[in-house]
Amino acid sequence: MKIIGTGSALPKKVVTNGDLESFLDTTDDWIVSRTGIHSRHVISDERLEDLGRDAALKALADAGQKPEDIDLLLCSNVVNEYMTPGLGCIIAAAIGLHCPCIDINCACPGFIYALDIADSYFKVGKVKNVLVVCAEEPSRMTSWQDRATCVLFGDGAGAVVLSEGEGVRSVRIGARPDPDKIWQFRPLEPTPFVTKTETGVPLQMQGREVFRFAVTASVEDIKAVLAEAGLGVQDVDYYMIHQANLRIVEGIRTRLGVPEDKFPTNIADHGNSSSASCPILLDECKRKGLFKPGDKLVFSAFGAGLLTAAALVEW
Ligand code: ACO
């Protein structure tokens, strides 16, 4: 399969570190030096489904495809306003798709997990075109009194259209199951039968452990997808790393020994938008004209689960 179109959409509300200083015990200096984040887009009066719809429509237009051309929608999402149906069905209805819709909850590597699932559908000949939409609102998961988590995240949606072809050369997905590192409990209504304690808890994260996992797992994944394709780290034109923390991206870059200009970033004005991070970065770089045909792109992402994934794409 190959990527034939990209799109993205962001909430209009921009929250700067200075805005956060007004109600949190934090500083612009702390946030910038520990994360590289200056501001983030945060849902206000939009709905996440509208961002997903807009990203999907832009990707379809970019690909020159109509809704009826799409054989499968894969939607990567952790939380949204609906418990059911899946966000993919809501977006499909909004853009006039009539194909099967599958939602996946694979946290930050969800985009690459979706590529892996799509790859299998292409390989058995079940699809000709697949729409992947990653739509996330982590700002609705964190407590805005918890300075250790809420400063890190931003909302948004990114989408790609995949078609038959040779572009995506290698995909690797993996897990080191360890749910206690990043987790959240949703609030539940009591029933007449439940006797255990159930309490809604906002997003919890063991930041340092996640940091270490992210750098180690990403470097391992990247080397594995490159080895599968018979390539070395210097053969890659651009490393498209999940935008979780600039220091994580820098840790991966220095361990690989690759120059800075091969690591495009947008975390400074996006924060971590979970699985939407990689397709938003891809769309922004593409629209800036960064890629030329034949460029080799490596995607790598890591997050709750703990899940990890990487992919090698020839543009
Ligand atoms: N402002 C000021 N001080 C803060 C803030 C803040 N926003 N947040 C935490 N601190 C304080 C802490 O309370 C702590 O104070 P103490 O020393 O008095 O206890 C001090 O700063 C240092 O905290 P650490 O957690 O040790 O700081 P660290 O350098 O590890 O950075 C961070 C924390 C940014 C969370 C880092 O660990 C990180 O980025 N980890 C990876 C997280 C990640 O990538 N998560 C996303 C992947 S999964 C997903 O997307 C769901």
C-alpha cells in the first residue's frame, strides 16, 4: 500500500504556557525546558468528531478520492463524547462513507497500528482504498489541576488515504504490557449489583518510566524496520517521531546518531496529541513541501499499554 493523501484539523483555541501559569503552579521555563512545548491547541466549542471529519475530507481531497472509493475506515481514538457507536462511524456518517468502520484504542502508536491493520487488508486483496483517521482529545483526559500531565497534551486530528502500491515497505507493532504506567478510569454509574469500589480517575502517568521506555523502544523499533528493509539509519530522509516530548525526540536522535534536520518536529505549538501526532506532523511537513518522491520516512510512536510501533514509508 502507499499513502496518497493527507489531512489534518486542529481546535482553534490556543493555550500558551503563559495561560497555564495563570491557574497552575508552573512556569513557561519549566515546560519549555522539560518538554519543548510552548503552546497547544485545545478543544473548546468544537466536537472531536468535527475535527476528525475535517481531517478526513482534506485527506480525501488531497488524494483525489470520493467517499464511495473508500473500502474501509480505520479510526484511532482513545476518548470522545460517545461511548457507542465508535468515533469512526460518526465520522463516516458525516462524510458519507458506506464502508465498514473499525475503531482502535491503541493510544499514541494508533496511527502505525492502523497502518499495520490496513496492510493486512491490502495483502489479502480485500480493499483498494483505506481511510485512516486519528482523532484525539487528551485535554479531556487529564486533570487541569495536575501540572505534571495537563501541560503535556493538545488535541487534534490527522488522516491519510492509503491505496494499492509499494510505498509502505515495513511496519512493526509491539507491546510491553504494563498498564500501570499510563492509565485512566472513567466515571461509572452505580448499579444495584456492584459491590466493588469504582471511582473515575483522570489520566495518571509515571513520566520518567514512560520517558525511558519511549527512547529505548523507539530506537529498537526503528533499527528493526530498517534492518527488515536492508537499510541503515543514515539512509532515512526524515524521522517522523511521535511528538510526546522534545527531549524524547532528541534522545532517540542522538542514540541513532542522525543530524537534527532529519527530525522534523511540531511539538512546540501542538504538545502531545496522542495518535493524531504522527499524521498531523506528516500532513504539515507535506504541505510545506518537505518531501520529494522516493524519500524514505520512518515513523515511530509509543504510549499507553505500553504499546510501541514503527513503519518505513517510501514517499
Ligand atoms: N511545572 C513545574 N514543575 C513541575 C511540573 C510543571 N508543569 N510538572 C512536574 N513538576 C515538578 C515535579 O513535581 C517535580 O518536583 P519535585 O522534584 O519537587 O518532586 C519536578 O518537577 C520534576 O518532575 P519530574 O517528573 O521528575 O520531571 P521530568 O524531568 O521527568 O519531566 C515529564 C516530567 C515532562 C512528564 C517527563 O517525564 C516526560 O515527558 N515523560 C514522558 C511522558 C510522555 O511522553 N507521555 C506521553 C506518552 S503516552 C501518551 O501519550 C498517553
